[in-house]
Amino acid sequence: ISMLHDYGLYRITSSATITRTDLPLSHQQGICADSLGNIYLSVEDNKIYRYTTNGVLTVFAGSGNTGHADGNGIFSSFTYPTSLAADAADNIFVWDSQNGLIRKIDQSRNVTTYAGKYNNYSIVDGVGTNAAFNSVSQMCFDDAGNLILACYESIRRISATTKVTTIAGSFSVSGYANGAGNLARFNRASGVCVSGGTIYVADSSNQRVR
């Protein structure tokens, strides 16, 4: 497990050994790892960084300027990127929060818009750029290649064909209720992971794991 705090990257091994690496970055927002163990970090300076297994830190994507331009490497732009997730092919997915977009970065550092409407913060299911997002607190992939998103009041899914569906919770009503699909209620669902085909949600304001 790798996690961020202040200017440090912490690693926690399976034997609970914790090590810290100081990084010259501040205001880190998101973290994920690819299949080779490289770490990716989203930072408030509108860049995505890669920290390799041999300790090299480089800018993976983003010019540092605010914007939503697709392009290669530093010839792309983000506006306050936060949550990150890596798929089985080591594509890196970014919640580009102030643009309302899910962006995709391949290992050639090509940045493309994967889903969401630019600067549209309504909540709409649909395919690709016909869908819209208001907030995403965390993302992860399941074994079928679906991107699962914790969105505070709801849990949403983006298929490999970019179809966005809400699989649990409400777009606009928070609370606490167990139930199927849109009958369930969450209050600040802020974390999500998948294990054995089951989605687990940190329902933080309800102080529960769902």
C-alpha cells in the first residue's frame, strides 16, 4: 500500500512495515500504482507525476496551466486533478475535478477525455461525453474492466465502452438506507474498492463500510 501525507510518500508492506520517502511535491491529491509498481500522483499544480520503482520522479502529463486540453504529456492540461486509478493495461484515469471530466492517460502519455461534459456539473448517466459528473471522491477498477466511482451520494460505474450508470444510491439525496440500487442511501461515500467481485464503500459520514 502507498499513501500520501504532507511531502511524503508512505509505503506499508504486507508485514506492516512503514517507510517514508520525501518528495518535492506539495498538495498531493490522488495516488495509484500500475502493474509494475510505479506510483502516480495528482498534484494541485495541475500535473500528474510518475514516481518509478527506481526512485525517479517525473511529470507524466499536464503543462501546469489550468485547462482541459487533450494532448501528449506536458502538452495537455488539467484543472485541479484529484482521484486516480490504473486499469489492467496501466492506463491512468484522472478525475479532472474543476472540469467535470474523467481523463485517460496511456503509457505513451497520450491524454484523452474519457467521459463527462466539460464544465457541466449536473449528474447524468449516458455514454462517454454525454454523461456528466458533479463529484468523484475515489475510483477503482473491478476485474471486468469497469471503473467504479464513489460520488458522495451515489456509486457509479463506467464500462469499458464508456457507458456510465448509477448502480447504487441517489444523485441528490443523502442519508442511510440499505437496499437495492437507487433505494440505497449514502452520506459522503468517500472511498471505494473491489474484492472478490464485491464493491466496498467507505460511507464516511455514516461511519460505516457498506
